[in-house]
Amino acid sequence: MEKFDICIIGAGPAGYAAAMRALDFGKRVVLIERDKLGGAGIHQGALWSKTWWEISREARMINTHKSVLSLKEPVFSYKKINQEVTSAVEHRVGLLSQHLNDINQSLNKDIFKYMQGTAMVIGKNHVSVSNNGTKSAIEADYIILATGSKPRKLPQWPIDEETVFTSDGLGNLKDFPKSIVIIGAGVIGCEFATIFSNFGQTKVHLIDKGDRILPFEDKDVVRIIEKNLEEKGVLIHRNSKLTNIEIRKGKVKYELEYADGSTENFEVEKALVSIGRVPQYDHLIDDSLDLEMDAGGIVDDLTQTSVSNIYAVGDITADISLVNVGELEGRYAVECIFGKPEQPLIYNNISTIMFLDPEIAGVGMNETQAKAAGLDYKMVSLNYETIPRATAMRNTQGFIKILVANDEDMHILGMRVVGEHASSAIQAVALLISQGKSIKELAELIHPHPSIIEGIQECGRVLMGKPLLKPRVMKEAIKCQVWQNNEYRDLVHI
């Protein structure tokens, strides 16, 4: 039986990050992966789907500007695009694989081992690994569980990953479907609605049980996304409940019941079930360990489980299911085990991106969350039409919105950016939130010109009462308000 300082189960973003951090401490590490190196974050999640999104966005731009560029109607080959996406995935996996293979040689130590197989924790310090009918045993002082999540399914739905898919099965598609219904209007569902509609070869239906998609986001954010989806022909079923779905003669037939009690039947070529993800820990832990679990996954206190030497990170816990969060938790768990974390594990400055049309990036609270928390705040919203870089890109759809505390210090609560280059505009604000700093820190910086982040500077100037563009003059493009006593009040300085 091989002995290690730490055994990490799952080589997705969280597990990989944990393994690399453990090597920094000079510990002997074993990393075990049941399926594919990189996990869903590469193969069915962030890298795979976002490569599809990037290409679909370019396809949409070609379609939009074809007359200006004197282009004929473009024809997009699903096979060629899929090959490009596969190439991106293989490139990343190849890089990670080569990195793992070279670790021991580069360190001149036998300190790291990567294993393929299905792992099961059978004791506090013991793990069994099965691979192609053979079993091996591992002993480790510490164990980190990082097996991720899987798409949520309902047993009554005919998910065969050929006609009715989850996100894990979409790679089985052979061509653009003529039509597809997407069940679930959260981030993943809306991202795939964006991807399919961008290519313009698929009629997309999107089922939403509420009166709007992305129910966790502010209405002004959602309004732009819904408008663009519907302009591309997406049929959004609002206030609707899926009462039946079945496969008949290779087609998908589904029935909806609306809030008023009426029903309607539809037929499409394919269906995508996108109703969230659930922790993946089937057959991972022997019952004798009595590891505490609940509906959200493995219960943990800042990554430590109810068993003292076992930690859980990433999607397997009830925390936020994001690649960057998983990596953060993986590194943090190792630092707790072998040292002392340089900073506490905090979630209030986590940056997120939604790959929609247009792109949405955020950090900290939105207005919906601030109101739910009972906070008073100041809000400034600045339309992209005021930003020179957006004008140069010939795309002024979007806005920057910043929330700050309703006091003189105006420390930042959160920000949302909707529009081109949104994801590159939020990092400085994320840093300021983590430090509890004020928007004043950004207002006086010299930002590159022309750039989208100049809009953040102008937001700060508005809040401080010294903007370049006066809100009183540009009422439609710049708004500055305070939310207090459950109502808005305009803050127009000049």
C-alpha cells in the first residue's frame, strides 16, 4: 500500500488546484481522476461551451455586418466548428497532462502521482481505487474530495443524450438541429439559447417558469438579454410549467401549462434539460465514516468536513459552483492543512461572467441581493453610448451599474457590466470590494483611452458629484439614485 501525505479525488479545477498547492509545501501527493483530466470544467463546461460561444459570437457578427463587408450569406459547418471546439479542449488537456507528467522530473523528486480510476474513501486514511477490474489501496494523512457535480435530472423525463440532452450530452450532436427546446432559463440554459440562436440555423424555444429569464438578476440586466434573444427568433415561454415531454418518431413533443391554466403542445427536433447541477458523490464515501451530508452536498466548514482529516472543495459542497471558486477552495483547503491561509476564504468579491448576448460580468451584490439583505445603497448606471470605446466598436448596447454604501465613505457593494468587454472591466472593482475600499479609489485613476473601463471612472465621478457628463443633462443615459426606506430617490448633483 502506497503512503501519501495527501490524496485528492477528482482532477477538475478544484482538485488540480489543490494538488498543485500541496506540492508547494513539498508534500507527497496523489491525484485520482475517474474520467477525464480537467473534469467538466474543460470537457462539458466552461472551456467547451465558451469556445462554442466565442465562435457563435463571431458568426453573429458576420451575419450582422455582412452587408457592410460585402459578404454573401454565410453557411456555417457544424462539423468544422465542432472540430475547432474539440481542438481547444484537446489543447488545454494536453497542456495539463504534460504538466503532470513533468512534475517529478522537474523537481527531481518522486513526490507526485496521477492515477486513473474510481476512488472510494473506505476509512479515515484509506482510499480504494478501481480501474479496469484491478484494485489498489492508498493510505494518506489527509484526503480532499473534489469530484464536482453533474446535471440534475428528473426521472420522468426521457433523457437519452441523443434526442433529449443534458449539457453533458450535447457533444453527441452531429449537426445544428432545426429546432430545440431548452428547459430552464438559468445561466446555462440562456447561454445555450444564445449559442444556438447566434448561428441562426436553429429555432430555439426557452421554457421559464417565472415571468422573466435569469430570475436572480436585476430587471434592467434581463431586459437587454430577453430583447436580443427574441430579436434572433427565440421563443420564450414565460410563466409556463412543463407538464409532459416525450420522444415520438425521433422528435420531441412537449406540453406546457401556463399560469392562467391554459395548455399548449409543441414539437421540436431536440431538447436540452438545463435545470441545475447536483453534487457528484455516489459511491465515494463508505457509510462507516458517517460523513455529514445534506441536500446541497457534503457539509463543510470552510472546506473541512465532519471528519477531521477529510476536506471537500468545489461543486461537491453547497458553495458557489464556479471554476474560480473551486480553485480558490482547493488551494485554501491545502493551506489550512499544511500551513496558514494568507487570507480568509471570502465569497463577496467573486467575479462572474455570463456568456450571453451581450456578455454580462458581475462582482459583489446586484440590486436584487442588496434589497433582499435590507441594505440602503447608492446606485449609478451609465449607458455604453457615453463610452468612446463602445462607439468605436459600433456597439453601444449595454451599461455599467455600480452599487455603493449609502454613506460618505461609499465603499463598493457590487457591480454589473452588460456589454462588450464586460469581463475585462470588473477586476479592479473586485479587488476594491475585497479590501472594503471606496469607489473614490477608482475615480481619480488614469485609465487607458479609449477603453470600456473609463465608464467605471465616470461612474465614480458621478457618485462624487464631479462627472464629465452631467446626469441632469443626460437623464436617459446616466442615472444616479439612492435606495432607502424601500423606495428610490434621484441623486442629481449637477
